[in-house]
Amino acid sequence: MKFLHAVAALGLPDAAAAKENAMTPMLQALHAPAPNAALADKQQLYGQFVGAWDLDIDWYPAGEPERHEKGEWHFGWVLDGRAVQDVWIFPARDRHAVDWRFYGSTFRFYDPALDAWHITYFEPTRPFAIRQIGRAEGRDIVQLADEVDGVTRRWRFVDIAADSFRWLGETSTDKGASWALELEMRARRIEPS
């Protein structure tokens, strides 16, 4: 069922269409029911988020008014359980009165040589893409990107619990000496893994 929710998050019109399309060869090849056994312990860093989440989002775009909206986030195992992919939608699809919407997806895989995760986020609605390295830092997860056009981005999962977490998107224009909050999301689990 969780996979059908994630497939539906890709913009398919209803659950029947999602079920029908969930059986396409491409989606069958992409989907994995669990982490790969050889990497299962390391995969739990991001695997703990597999499932569906409701979001309360505060966005502080530079030079624009703040935006506060609901969102949705769907995580799943992919590629023989060797990676975690998500679909992020802001604002949530049921917010029909909104005349703007962002759809993005993140692909994460563990690299034993680095003992860290390679992360690629892409959002074709703006368009925007970023590559990061992610690691556990204490109970948090910190993802750092290289500087691009004088801006460094740090994305963090904090206050992680079984059914909730906060996600902070921060920027720095002084090589990490100080950080400005760009996006904060408060997540509540609506479907378990």
C-alpha cells in the first residue's frame, strides 16, 4: 500500500490509476520491498523515513514574502533495496486554491568507502538540482552541498522520532561561518513503513 501512495504522489489521478500503473515494468524494477540485506544496518539512517508524511512548511525565499503551507513527503526503497528515494510536494496536492506548486525527488544511496550517503535532489518545477553528502551527526542527519554561486546549502533532519521529525534547509554565504534558515518542515507520519 505504501508504494501505491508514493506512486500516486507522482501525480496520477486516482488510486485505481496508481494501482494499474504500479505494475508497469519500470515501476516494478524501481520498487524494492525492503532494504538490501547486505546493507540493511547502514540503510536505516534514511530507511527510518520510509512511508508517507504530512508536512507543515515555513518557507523564507530570499526577496519574497514568507509562505506557510501544508505539504507531503513519500519515501520508499528502490533499486534492489540499495537506495531510498522520495517524492516531495509543496503545497500538498489537496490544497487546490494554491496557484503554485513544487514537485521534487531525492535519491540517496550509501557509499561504504565514505561511510556516508550520496544524495541528489532535483525539482523540475523551478528547475533546481543539488548534490550533497549525508551523514549521521549524533541523533541528527546532516547533508552538505558544495558551494554553488557563493551559496552553501545544509539540510538537516532533527528531533527525529518514530512518527515525527523536523527538517531544516539552511544557506550560508560565508563558507559555513553562519547559516540562514530558508525552509523548515515539521513532519508527521501518516503511513508506516
